[in-house]
Amino acid sequence: MDASLVDPLLRPRQLWVLLAGAAALPGCPPTDDYFLSQTQPTSTAGASAGNAGQPPMGDPHPECGNGVAEGAEGCDGADLRGASCESLGQGTGQLTCVNCKLDNAGCEVRLPFCGDGIVDPEKEGCDGADLRQATCELLGYEGGTLVCTATCHLDTDGCTSATPVAVCGNGSVEADELCDGLNLRSQTCQSLLGQASGTLRCTTLCALDASDCTLHRAMCGNGIPEGAESCDGADLKGYTCETVGFGPGKLSCTGCAFDTTGCGTAVSGCDGLGGSGGTGSACCVPAAEICDGRSNDCDAEVDEGGVCPDGCTAQLYEDRLYLLCIHPDATAQRDYADASADCAAATTTLGLPIALELAHIESAPENAFVKGWIRERIAEAGVTEGMVWNGANDIARETRWVWGQGLNAVHFFQGTLFGGGDPVAGRFHDFASGRPNSANATDEDCGGFDSEADWRWNDRLCTRRALGFVCEQSDGNSGMPPPTAPPPPPGPMGPRPWP
């Protein structure tokens, strides 16, 4: 995926017809750099102060030989649109016009250029009559006539559609676009990635570019408990020997984990985790019930009292917290960005002492646990199909599938332009056969468990509102900070909606 950025001021009349479908056309360049130079030759006939320097958008079927360069003609007779060998960067010499195409045979240096009727796949989307087999229908329109502008851009003005088609580059977020130009849908590095700083941008393909975001990773030893750290230095987050299930004494911190060697004798069976330590056992120290898959109040019931968000349940796997949210109601469903933000917000919203992020599924047993849980939940909800987001994505770079985003993303799978791919460094994946594949000539950058693939992984448009999403306790690379004190008591009982 192209990471080049949209100019702050969109260049007029360049018509970035970078539809998701057009971006996937065979041989289409991944950028909008279809120009040989920033200054394009323009017609000297009929030019005015209002259109000087603009590619003419006239009759899509111009008359070659009338001496006026029109529509997609590179030239017509003596009208070369002001072009010369020098302006095209081809040295000195005489540029001529043959069959309404610029002919550089008389130039000192002969290089491919816009207007020669031959598409340069590195720079041009089309050239003259050569549209690279593109049609209005292939670009998602119902019909019409597709033509090529004098600046070698596809021009869809002659295409027809019953419903508006997204045009990437017009500054308006439409259809499946994640952003457009400076319109980021109010997203920031922090809202997308958690505790992060920097500048979130939009690519020329209308996808979010987080390459300039900086994640603030947990660092043991900086005196601030972060990520999954129980403590850091003198900051014990308010815990004492007694609150973690030991006798009176001095609780300390070693390697960002509680050190209970200075505490009194532990109650039989205590695991040193306070209210989560024993579900009704003598070791359990009652605490406020929170949505964490444990019985914090020591009554042997887990997450009771509506402490989890509506449609969500929590479970522990290998002592790590997971949160699965299933929403059969379409109005409550989340796209990938919203699901990621909900996971990051859970620390504050649910009063959790750890951070959550969209799950990184890194082993077959972990995958089987989550997949089995999804099957149970959808059966309870009475639904049979849908998509459940996990953290897999190739948002930053096409076919490079990673867990997370930004500088700390983990590259686990290398896809191909034709579907499928291979694991990286032996890392686990469960993509279905031939997936990911950006199906239907669309830019599908976000992954999850898909009923269409028998709940194996598949890629989908990030703007798709999915049936659900699964969050996992962060290992620190999401950057979300945990609370610096024990979790606060929950608010009024009852289902908790996401903010």
C-alpha cells in the first residue's frame, strides 16, 4: 500500500480517480504520480484565465485533424498544448504531432511521456486511447464511457451510476474510504492506537497512514507501572501485602512484579492477586467486581451485576484477559477503527488495571480457544454468520500483514497480490486458503474470524461493520497506560454501553 501523503491543498483538476477498484486494476501504479512533471502542457487554443494550466475536459470524442487539441488528444496539428522537447525533459530538438499523439522522434533524448499513446505503468493511469482495459463497469459504475485526460488520468465524468461512487481525493469520506485528504473522520494517532503521539495522515488511496505515529511502550524501570506491569519501582499502584492476600509486612517491586518476600505468611492457596486470587476461597480478598473474567468480590460468580458492556463477555486464557463482543444488532456493530478504539478505551471505561487491544492470535491453541468461544457466543445470540475483528491488518503496507500498527507492529504474514501468502519467521496464522485476497478488486486491509471461511481468518474492508470483535490483554505494544491506582468501584449497575 502506498504511504505517500495527500497534499494539504488538493491540486485542481487532477481528478484522483483512485477508487478502491481502480487501485486494484492489473498493473495500476500504487500512487497518484502519473505526471512526467508538475507543470503539464496545455492547449493554446481556447485557453482562458480561468482554465490556463488545467487539463482540458471537453468532448470525450474529439475530432483529430481540426488543429485544436481536445479531450484526450495529446496534440492536434501545430497545437502541441505548449509542449516541447525541453518541457518534457527530453533535451533539445523538435517535438511534432502525428495522429494527434506527441512524437518525440526529433528530441535529443527519447523517453516515455504522457501523450505518446503508450502507457508508462510506473507513471500513468492511461494514455490516449489506451485505458489499460479499464471500463466504467470495472470501476464500480453501472455504465458509460471512460476516457483518458490529457494528463494521463482516468476520467469517469462520462460514467453513470445509480448510487454515488466514492472518488478518492475529493476531500469527502465516501462509501468504503477510511479518510480522504485532510478528512480523517476525527481520528488521531491516539484514538487509533491508544497512547501515541504524532501525525495521522491519509494516503492517496484513502486509507489511514499511521507511519508517523509514535507508540509509547511500557518500559520497566521508569517508575511508572505501564501495560501488564504490576508495579514499577516505588509505585505499587496502591497495593499492600494484605490486599494481595498475604500477612502484614512490606510489599516491594522486583522486575515490575510484586515481591512478597517482606510480607507475612500467605493465606493457604493464595496466588497473590488480591480479589482475583481465589473465587470464594479463604485467600480471596473482596474487591469491586469488574469485567475481567474473575470473581473479584469472592462470591464465586464471575462478572455479575452488568459490569461488562452490553453484548460482551470476558474470559481468561493462560492468565491473560480476553474480551469478546458480539452485536447481532447492526446499529451496535463496529468497523475496525471503532473496534480498536473500544478495546483501547476499556482500561478507563471498565476500570481495568491492564490495557486491552484487538487480539494478536499467535498460536494454534490460542486460536482454538477464541474460535470456540466465538461459536458459543453466536449460537447464544442466534446468529450464524458474520465477521469478528482481530488485530491482523495490512493498513500501513499492502500485503504486509502485521499485529498492531505503527513502529511496534509485528510482521507475521506476507501476502501476495493474487491471494494467499506465507508466514513470516514461522509465525502462526489461520488465513483460509487463498486469503487474504482483497476480494472483488477492493482494498481489504483488516482481518478477523469470518463465517464465510468457516471462522478461519479472512480480510475485509476496514469500514465494514462487523458482527463483533475480540480484545486481548496488551503486551505493551498498544501503548495504552493502565490505571496508576487500583480499579475504582463500578458505577450504577446495568449494562454498560461503550462511550
